[in-house]
Amino acid sequence: MTLFKSLAVVGPGLIGSSILRRAREDRGIAQTLIAADSNAAVLDRVRELGLADIVTADLAEAAKADCVVLCVPVGAVEAVALEMLPYMKQGAILTDVASVRGQLGPRISTALPTGVSYVPAHPMAGTEHSGPDAGFATLFEDRWCLLIPPANTDTSAIHKIEQLWKQCGARTRVLEDAYHDQVCAIVSHLPHLLAFTICDTADNLSDELRADVLEYAASGFRDFTRIAASDPVMWRDIFLANREILLETLDRFTADTKGMADAIRAGDVESITDRIARGRQIRRTLIANRQA
Amino acid sequence: MTLFKSLAVVGPGLIGSSILRRAREDRGIAQTLIAADSNAAVLDRVRELGLADIVTADLAEAAKADCVVLCVPVGAVEAVALEMLPYMKQGAILTDVASVRGQLGPRISTALPTGVSYVPAHPMAGTEHSGPDAGFATLFEDRWCLLIPPANTDTSAIHKIEQLWKQCGARTRVLEDAYHDQVCAIVSHLPHLLAFTICDTADNLSDELRADVLEYAASGFRDFTRIAASDPVMWRDIFLANREILLETLDRFTADTKGMADAIRAGDVESITDRIARGRQIRRTLIANRQA
């Protein structure tokens, strides 16, 4: 008995092709694997890599699967969901992997045909690469996958999506939309915003200074550029989708930065040391949590 | 022929004990190694580790070496230099490893006895650990060491300190004080300030949210905590010593952050993507420079 008879991945990029690769290895996930995309080159590559049993540009065809996983950019989830939902069958589950929830939950919920469940999930895994070649079967191993089902979602559908992610190697947890977006704002979105910005600040330096900054980057700057290497369109969509919470978190950070700057300007030795020591404390907790 | 007859390291912590370890392995650096510190426990540990031929709390004794390397915190360099300079001999070289120059060059220059040279250097290497146990002989391997000699410093003294660092495995370059501090502000000081601050912002969250942020830290936040783990007193001193240039660099960054926030608030898709793309470009240059 497989978890699903058929599983369709719409958008077989880094995340989607990793799910397909995992399901190729663990045949307990689904009997039939379907890959769908609007980009013919992506579909050709998926065929060459042998990632799915059915490879199609026809969303209505992919929508007939028992489980449809939307792995399209955050900004495209709603449109693709609304296009596919009318073709989905009774008892089927729609899920996505969007890293920001915003209004997706309530909006897609209202469009659900009877007997179709929506159980979105956010696998907290990724690399700076993208496309069907970038995926690998162990991408989700020991990573968190956060489930964000709308209120009143069918419990057995939630369990099935939990099981899907567990079979992909992930640890799962159920959160509410707004809380999820708040956690992600500080865990991921704000760090990326700052990393992109410090790279931008460096880019705006004089040619000589910029060349030397790049030469001596090993002293900390490099660590910021690592997370600034990610896909611009994906991050643009994430920033826009989580606009309110992200800007509010940024305001808090800006106030804290101003506090540090004021302490440095005033030579307030104690305040500077306190602020630095708190940062160290958090690092120690991470090491204790085995996250560092 | 060794580079120096005797070499004294004042403050055998991470950097100082790494120099001693390297000089223990490469006997072409100095015939006699001296370690000096005001802390008796540090001296005991240096004796146990067998890092030096002479281990002393007497700065006047250590000052008699042909080369005196001050590895004390940035904030203590000037005071220790002024205490030792009167005991230094004709032809000897004073150096330090301070990561901010500020007014150190001109101030120490005016106190130099005739025939004594001052050739400070900044090895761009380190770990988050400190103390005589933290050092290792290969710490400087393939890392940059920036020399910042005051104007009119004796050329042969500069060459000798360059040679010292080359024998420690480092690549060397000579820079001017203010330019050095400007490069380090963006390469190292600003990233550390931001990293300490985002950790501080996380620390100020509600208990529940903070616990979850720590749980899901792998998505970017963790990379910031890595550089936030460094020694608070050292970084307090660095921030204060490079106050003007650092705050000016922070102002530029804050303006760029505000630009990004405004673009997000306005939904200015093109401006957001441009800013992100510039960050990616810098990352690619780093990879091309083999710094990433």
C-alpha cells in the first residue's frame, strides 16, 4: 500500500524534483509520479532525468492525481491552485511548498471543491541552486517541514501530508499562518534582506574599495554573501508576500541597530558589551539545540 | 640565520599563541621565543604547553627582544606600547596585531626611541575561541596579513615584518591607516555589528517566538549567529576604535536598507529584483576570487 496512488509535482525545480527523486527511491510514497510544468525545456529535462512516469504540460491532467504538490514560486501558487482545483477529484489533497502564507490559506480554501483538502506545507530546506538538476533525494533529511492547514481541514488529509514529508526525511509541525510568517520573517526573510542589502552597499563603493572588500571578504562579509546568493525572483516574491510582518520585523531590527550605534557613538562600554553578549548567548543555545 | 634572534609575544592568546606555535615549528623565525602576559594563569598555561623559551610577567624583560609583537586587545595596544618602548633596544621592531588602526600609528610613532621601528600588522584570521589553548600553527595559512606602517618607517623593518608573516603562511600587503579601517569596516566590523544586532532582536522576542526562531534557525539566521559568537570585549574595543568610519558605513547601509524597505512597501518589483541581483553578482565575484 502506497501513501498515494498518484502524486503530481507542479514545478519540478529544486524542491519539486527533490520530492520526485525521493519518491523514486521510496516507492511507498506513490505508485505513479506525475511532473507538470509550463516550460517545455523543464519538461524535457525531467524526461531525460527520468524523474516521473508521466511528464505533461497539461495542468488539468496533473490535477487528476490523488495528491497535487504545487512547487511553483510563492507569487504563482494562488493562480495555479485556482486553475487546477476544478479538475481535482473527491478525496484528493492539494498542497504547496510556499515559504510565506499571507492570505493563501483563506483564499484557496474558499475555492475548494467538496471533498478536496488543502494542506500546504513549508519544507525549510534549499540551496542557492534551482531547476530540475538542482534537486536531490536527501534535501529534506532532518530538516523541518511546517504544515499550515486552514482551520477545519480534514484531519486524515493533514496526517497524509505529514506522512509524505516524514517519508521525505523531514520533521513536521503544524503552525498557524500568521505565526508561521512571523517566525519565518526573523529566521529567514530578514537575514536575507540584510544580506542582499550589505552586498548592495558593498556594490555601491568606489571601484578600488569594492575590489579590496572582495579581496578581504573572508572576515565576516563572506558569510552574508552566502545567503545573498539565492534566486532574485523567489526572494522578491517572498518579500512581497510577507510584506507587513517583514517590514515590522525590520523596524524592530532598525531600532536595535540604532541602539547599538548610539551606544558606540556615546562610548557606552557596558551597553555595547551587553548587546554583543546576548548575541553570543543565542549562538550557544543554537549549539545546544544542535542547529549550529 | 634566523629572521630575529629573539621574538617576544605579549598576550599569548589565540593570535599570539598561534605565532609562538608557528615559530616553534619553523625555527627560521627566531632563536629565542619569549611570552609575556600580566595574567599569571595565562603564563602557567603557556609554560605547560611549552610555547616559549622564556615566560615572564615582566614587560621590561620582554621588551629586550629584537621583535616585540603586541597581541593584546585593540584598546590596550597604546598603553602597553608606551610602557615597553623605553626598554626596547636600537634596531628592534615593535609590531602589533590590532584590527583597527585609528590613531595608533601616529601616537605610537611619536614615542619611538631612536633606532626602534614600529610596523603594525593585522592578520585577517581568527576563530570564535580565545586564550593560549585556542591557537594553532596553521591559523594564518593562506590568510591576508595587512601591514600598516606609519609614513617614513624604515624599509628593512617593513621587510622583516612581511617576512615574519610570510613564514607564518600569510599573504601580505601594505595599506594606509584610514583606508585599512574603511576596508575592515565593511568587510568585518559592519557584518559583526549586524550579526550581534539581529541576535539581539531575536533575544527581545516573546519566549515562544524566540524558542521557535532558535528551533528553525537553519534558514539563514544561523549564518548570522556564527559571526556573532566572537569575544564581546574584543568587538566592543574594535567598534569603539573604528567608531567614525564604522558609523558612517552603517549610515550608508541603513540608507540602503531603507531603500529596500521602501521598494517592498511600494511593491516596486523591479527595484527589489535589482537590489537582490547586485548581491548575487558580488557572491559570484567572490567565487571567482576563490574567497567563497
